[in-house]
Amino acid sequence: MIGTPHNGRPLIEWGSAGVALEKETSGDAYVVAPFPGGVLVAVIDGLGHGADAAAAARDAARLLEAHAGDAVTDLVQRCHEGLRKTRGAVMSLASFNSRRSSMTWIGVGNVEGVLLFANPAAEPPRDALAGRAGVVGYQLPPLREAVRAVSPGDVLILATDGIRREFTAGLSAQDRPQDMAESIVARYAKESDDALVLVARYLGV
């Protein structure tokens, strides 16, 4: 799928895949929300599973979509206030900025984030999000965002803890985002939890 910023040019292409532990009710959710000059992508994991986890994830997703252009630290704080009456959630967010060719990301809890560099000579070949322990809606850690320069072809992967951590083995930035998301879920999804993967390739402008 293509994410389109305000000027009509695609800034990212993306794909997602997931499985729910309880029939059609998943406590995991994702957001792909364009805003003028950029696009926000996020993965949210409501604590536990079932209807209450799904409700927390949906509430967070609505808040992120409604305020996609805000700073990522402000978005997490907004979700924290909005989820106080729910069981809470963990999440990772990344905001792509087309003007600066940059990505600002932040994580609270155990939603994994990995950035694969398209340049085969890049050393190291990938970067990992340094998420901080906490629960949005219950107990926030000190919030600290990180900014990364991105080049066309770089690929961001966000995965909930229903995906085994070794999912990064053998990944290639050349694969189609949807194919990559489906492959990760097929190979690394746990049978004991909801699982969700979002893959976004930065296209530049």
C-alpha cells in the first residue's frame, strides 16, 4: 500500500499482517496517517488480549490518527492521558519528515522497531529502536525520541511481542513490504498472543 503526503507524491509504501489469539478480536493495532510534509506510522499493543486489549489499542489509534502531525513525545503523552481508564498499551511510533528526509521514533514497552538501510555498504546494516519500559495509560518512563536520517529504500519494521524477537534474521530491504510482513508473521508469530507486523519503506519525494 502507498502512504501519500499532502503534495500527492507517495512518501512511503507499506504492508501489514497479523493474527488474533481470540477469533477476530486482536489487541494489536497499527496506524498509517499522512500529514502535511510527512506520515506517522505506529504499532500499538493493548495489554493482554481480547476485547479490553482491543479497546485500548483502538482508543490509542484514534488519538494518533487525529493528531498525526504532532511531535512523537506529545503523541505518547496524549495517548497516556487518553488511556487512563483502559488497561493501557505499549506502542512504538515513527514520524517520517519529507522535508528533512528524517524519521523520528520513540517506543514505550516492547513493540520492537528495526530500521533496515537500503545501502548495502551501510555499517551497521540496521538500527534498532531503544524502547523504554513502561505502559501508556498507567506508568510512563521519561520520554526520549531519536531522530534518524533516512534514504529512499530504507525499511522500517514494527512488531508486537507476539512476534518472536529473532524475526530480524535474514531480512532484506529489497523485499516488498507486504511480502515481508506476511513472511514474518508466518515464520515468527507465537501461538500464545496476538501478533502484528507493520513494514514501511521510505520512498522520498
